[in-house]
Amino acid sequence: MSAPQAKHFRAERFDFWSFFFSGLTGLATLFIIGILAVILVNIVYNGWSGLSWHFISTIPQKDFFDIKTTGVLPMIVGTAFRVIVMTIFVIPVGVITAIYLTEYAANNSIITRIIRAAVNNLAGVPSIVFGLFGLGFFINFVGKNMDKLLHNPSAVWGQPALIWASLTLAVMTLPVVIVATEEALKAIPPGLREASLALGATKLETILRVVLPQALPGILTGGILAVSRAAGEVAPILFTGVAYYMASLPHHVTDQFMDLGYHVFVLSTQSPNIEQTRPLLYATVLVLLVLTFALNIVAIIIRARVRKKLRALG
Amino acid sequence: MSSNTEQRRRSAGWLGIHRGHQARPAEWLAEKFIFLVSLSAIAMVLLIFLFVAREAIPVFFGETNTALVQPTIPVAEMDKHSPAELQRYLDLTPEQFKSVSRETKLELMQGKIDEQNEVPENFRNDPDARINTTDWKYLLQAHQWNGYDQPEHIWQPVGQIKKFNLLPLFAGTLKITLIGLFFAVPLAIGAAIYVSQLARPRVRETVKPVIEMLSGIPSVVVGVFALIVMASALQNIFHYQTRLNAFVAGLALGFAVIPVIFSIAEDALTSVPRAYTQAALALGASRWQTAWQIVLPAALPGVFAATVLGFGRAIGETMIVLMVCSASVMSWNVFDSARSITTTIAAEMAEAVNGGPHYRILFMLGALLFAATFVSNMIGDFVIHRFKNKLEGKR
């Protein structure tokens, strides 16, 4: 925390440059917050009027550029479906990796450092490269070989599908889950572990019964952040499963799907009449923003609490 | 536990499986399982590189051929050529070549001849039509194409003669990225200095998560905002010709990069030991003098790393640039359009034939992008690691 005495010793004579530059950095901060506010206000203000129950619960026709008849139900369902499938894959792998890194790994061994470097790198890989990876690995390699092994007469797995989009996103969000879980695990006082071990529990029992339940809010944060990040991403699913239009909702993991983020992209770039589509576009953006942003805010609140706890422990 | 030897005996059981109440095979198995799963992050990085590069290998080794007019081999002369030659001629992989029957090969050869017969008359005598445009020379150097006044770098993957010069894409990526960083770096670092050094704790506690929220906005949403609101507003200020251009894209990209640079720089500035600040303040320096002359120099490696990582994030951003500008124009004017590598991949993959030259070149661009971000990540992490170690050592 800041030193309390500093306030009293603050420069007493008026220093113009100090004042000027402090003001400048303050303005930079205000400007960034201003950008955020302008984006949010612009979207909420313009998108509000387009929202209705009909809009959210309607499956649109092929020509979906008219706000009076169209809806976003298949996009909401598609986005939710792909994100849920992703969570099933990414949470266990991410949590187990974090457990290894905090509970088992020696802090400076080569393998730990390589794992950490890999996690950091994975977080920095461009999302479009994940899309290429999904196409090159999941569809062209795994999917095509599955078709061959199962003797499918036509491509079932070896084509863009919801499962491949979800797996691609799972790889992309792995670092998010790992980092959040690690933070949560570190926030647990070592005394708890020691007490459990002293009572005769094994290390695994300690982790499963004492450490993990304590870390649950942190793991939840990781999951929510991953979901929120994945729900808004479009680039990785472009080649791995998203469809421009589907007449029905996806009901199997090998189906293609419509997606909110991709739909926003389609509405904003491929509309025949930009002025007419604008209210529809704003309403769709608002739905997307509410879904991703609400999750994000929840995650930030939980995370702030975890951090406070961590700081209290020193 | 009584003696050393007993301890050693207990810790080194068969295959590492201990005896006693805390030694169960299930526990041992679970530990190994946890270790194996934790290797998945490494596996993923390797797989990404392998499978993105794998699709691009033929381009790297000059095995793709896009020449419109190619010499043909008459069907009757099949046996005069070696299998390796035929395999390359028919664009087959070695496995495909082995599994395909002789009749099919003959059919494929006939297909090649039919294909050549279909080439429009006006291309027959065009020297450009004989060029393999995926050759490294044509990927990187300017070429005097038929109908152009001077040698030019052209990316034009459609039409009869497909031109794949990569330089316009590199230049476009660099241009948009630099505009974005030029805008984002001062703002983000200024805000980081303010939040970590000058603001009161209560302001800091609220401002920090708010700026982090900016990273929670999906990039398509920023793209929509740039496309509709920013493009028009900036046009009213600067009166440029092309409404959607590299400048608008760069600014919008800046929004996406600001939270990345901010949070790393803020972290670096906060981790400068409090003793430094307190000593400076005690000697009579003002808050700003302390921040500018003491804290910032001490945290400079971290701030540099933040910029490098921001750069990595910026060259990889796809949707914003895809929505805001797309035409590949080779120019250094910030108000001209530009096309980035990511945009090219996203926009053209759908129309590229699976396994064709265009498809392979897009994968090669992806591999280059991966390599570029890999390097910038490594530099950034290395610098941060060293910086933290140094601070801890001094403390």
C-alpha cells in the first residue's frame, strides 16, 4: 500500500512540469476510459430499440437483413453450444495443468519453465492462426482419418463442424484457465495443506478435498473468462465450423452452426442496404456484448476478491 | 524415519511406488496422469506449428506450380518418364501416386492435356502465363507484369494469372500495426504511470478493472464501432478520400492493444520496490519527478516488454482490420487502404481450393505470423523474467 507519509511531503512549491505531466498522464487514463464509455453508450443507445422477445426467439429466413422479421435465436444457440462443448474440454485440462504447476512442479526445473513458456506463447498466438490450426489439424488430419477408420462413405468428421470449432477454441482459451486457476491455488494458505497432510491425508486427497474446494471461485473465474473470450471470437471459427445460414438449430456436434459474432460480421460487411440493416446490426451487437460483457464483469468481481485475499496473505 | 538408510528405502520404492499409508499405486498413477496432462500446453504449441507449417511445406520447397501454360506429356509417352517426374507432373503426393492405378494415371494425364487445351487463346503467347507465381522470386520481388507500366509488387490471387507477391501484405500489416502502436503505446503507458504512481489508491482500485474491461469487448464489436462511428467522424476531421483506410483500422486496433500494454506496463511499474519511491520522495522529489526519473527508468525493461507483447497482439488481430479495410494497396500514405496478413487469410481461405497453391500460401502466411508472434512473445517474456529477477536480487 502507498506510504502514508508521502502525502505530507508532496512538493510544496508549485512545479509547472510536474503539474503538466501528471495532468497529461491523467488525461491519457481519462481518454481510455472515455473510449470504453463511448463504445458502450453508442451500442446500448442504438441497439436498445431493436431488442424484443421476438428478435431473440425467432429463427430467421435465408434473407435475414430485415429487422421486422429476422431474429437471432440460432446464433445464440450456436454460440452457447460451441462454448459449452469447449468448456467440457478446456476446464479439466487447464485445471489439471495448473495443479501440476502449483502443487507438484519444482519451481525452477526445466520442464516447468518450458510448460510456462508454452502457456505464455499459447496466449499470444494470433486467433486466425488457431483457425488455420483447426483446419489443418482437427479437420484435415483428425477428422479425415476418423472418417477413414469408421469407413464413412461421405465426410462426417472431416469437414467443418461444431466439435472442431469448440476444440480449436479450447486450445485457444487454455492459458486463460491455467493462469486463473494458478492464481486461485496460490491464494490458498499453505497452512491448510500442511494441516491436511499432518492429519494423514495423502497429497492427492489434500488437493481434491482441501485445496480444490477452496480454489473453486478462482477456477470459476477462469472458466467465465474463457467463455467470455471464446464467445466473442470469430477468427478461429471462420474455417472450422461457422455457417452463413442454417435453416435449423444445430443438434449434433458434427453439425455446422450460426454464430453471433460471425453474424455481426456478416451484417456489417455483406448487407445490401447498410442504412436499413443498421438497427438490426446494433441490436445483434448489443446481444453479443451483453452475453460476453456480463460474464466478464462477473469474472472481474470474483477475481478482485481473490486478489484481495492473495494480497492479505502477503 | 529413524535413520538415513531407512528414509532412503522408503522413498525409493519399486517404480517410485511408496509403501505405507501415503503410498498407493492409485496416487502414483494420478500423479503421472497430472504430469502428462500438464504437458498438453507444450504439445499444443508444437502441434500448431507443425500442422500450420505442414500445409505450407510445398511452397517452401518450390513444389507448387501455378503456371497457366505448362509443357504437357503426351499420354503415349507415359513410360518414358520416371515415376518421380510423373508424380510431380500430376500434382500427386507419393502415397497418392502409389495407390492410384495405371488407368487412373492415364486419365489424369489426359486431363492435364485437356486442361491446357482450355487455356484461353490470348494467354498462349503471354510470357506471364508460363511463370510459376509461387516461386520465391515472384513471392518477394517486383515483376513487370503484362499490362503494367513498371515492375510492381502485386497480390492478386484471382484471375487467370494469380499473383502472390507477399510484400504488399507485409507492408500493410506493418503500416496498420505501427499506426495502432503509435496511438496505443503513449496512451497505455501514460495511463499505467498515472494509475500505478500518481493516482490515489481508491482511484487505482476502480480505474484498473475498468481499463481491463476494454479487453473484454469482442473485436467484432470494436470493428462495428470503427466501421460506423469512427470512420465517419475521422473523415469529417481529416477530409480524406477513402472512407475506410489504414488510419481508421490502426486506431481501432489501438483500442484492442491498449489493455494488453497497460496491464503489463502497470504490473512492471508496480513491482519497482517501494523503497526507491520512498527514498526519492524523502529527498524532496515531487511525485512526478519520482515517477519519471526513478520508477520509469527502473521499470523500463518491463515497459519495453509491454510494447513488444502489444506488437505481437497487434499483428495478430484479425476481425477489426478485416471489417475496416481490405484493398491491398502498396503505399505509405496512412489514409490509403491496406491489407494485413491476418485479413488476407480470413477473407481468402473460403475461396481457396483445399490443397491448392493459394491455400498453401495462406497457410505459409499463417506460419510466418505464428513465427513472428512466437519471437515477440519470447523476447517479451525473457525481458520480463530478467527484469523481475533483477529487482528481486536488488531487494
